[in-house]
Amino acid sequence: MPKPTLSIEFLGAAAEDYLPHLAVDCVVFGFHAGQLRILLTHWHARQRWSLPGGFVRRDESVDSAAHRVLQLRTRLDHVYLQQYHTFGGLDRRDEEIEHMLDHEDGRQAARAWINDRFVSVGYYALVDWTEVTPTPDGVLTDECRWWDLATCPPLLFDHDAMVARALATLRSQLGHSPIGLNLFSETFTLPELQRLYEAILGRPLDRRNFQKRMRELGILERVGELRGAGVRRAPYLYRFDRPRYEQALREGILLRR
């Protein structure tokens, strides 16, 4: 069986339209009903999984490239993306990609730069995974789907390190930034918000302390009581106070004493 090949025009434009050696990779965390997952793409020529990513075009910023990659793989618009680290080690290259390139297209320069060392700018996003339509590119990748973090397969390149760094960054930012605005419907309960924090941190939190601290932050607005069957008192419904939430993002808040 012949070795799989790919064309240098796999992103819908010629190689000269991209910046050599500069890429973006997105760690897309998905949360719903207390579960935290990660979005991965499957490289059919390698039979391996990787993060969604791509090269930066000459006519776009690095941030715009990350938003473009995210929109193509998730079909979501206006998703919050956070740049968290630049990966530029001397060993960031993958010689096997050279054998996947289409040697019939005659673009020697393109084959040279795609096989050379790459600098990749890492971004993470946190979305409701039920709102996502996972979409492979159909050329390099033939599948795009969610994986539980606990069962995530070994990834191509240095993407395992990227995921670990992104998760550590997300966890650390829980200490000074609010989170969850784009994950819930208009209203939610404090137990639902607590499950989000517990899923990210990977450990349980004390209910009373968590709810007390959330109320003290001033970013939540109580809108009513979730009434249900039974004699137990139902939890109150809340929504984010968007102006205060966005101010907290700009200025930073202290979630831990």
C-alpha cells in the first residue's frame, strides 16, 4: 500500500499565503452536566489524534488565525479564546510529515518549511460541548470528536504537553478570574456553577464556602427560585451580571483567600 500523501494546499490556499514555521493550536475544553471533555482531531495518515490547529496566514493576526481554526472545527462564532503559552523548543519538528507531502506538486520550498522547526502559539477555550458541531477538515483529518480527559489518547507532536499546560493555566486562572459566562443558559444554580469549578479543578469543593464566596464577588444576580417537586427547598436561580463580570475579567478578582 502506498504511503499516504497530502497536498501543501490542504488549507484551501497556497503555501505562500502562510507564514512559514508559525502555527496556532487550540485546546478546546467542553463542559456540560458536570463533565469536562477535550476536542481532538484524528489524522488519518498517521492514525493518531491531535489538537485542532493550523498555520497563520500572512493577511491575519495570530489571534484571528486561532479564531478561524476554532470556528472551522466547532462551527461556533464569538467564542472566548485565551492565549496561554508559546511553544518554541528547538526540537519542535516532525520529520515524518515530509513523507506525507505530495511530491508531485513541485513546491520544494513549501515542503522544506513545513518539515522544519515550528513555533506554535497555544490557545484554550471553554465551551458547552452540546453546542459544538465537531468538524474535521476532510483532508488531513477524518474525524473530530470529544474525549473525556481521563481517557484521552496519546497525542501527536508535543500536544500532550500543550494540554497539560492549558489545564494548569485554566486552573490557576480560577483564582483571579470569573468563568462560565458562555457555558450556561440565561439562568443557573450555584450547585451547577460549583460542578463546573470542580470539573476543572478535578476535586470536590466545600459547598458552603464556595457559595458564600461566589455571592461575595458581586458578579451574580439572583433572579428567582427553581421550584420543583418534593419538600426540600429548591436552589435559587442566578445569572451573571455581565457588566460586572466583564469588569472582573479586565481588573482581576481574588477568588481564593
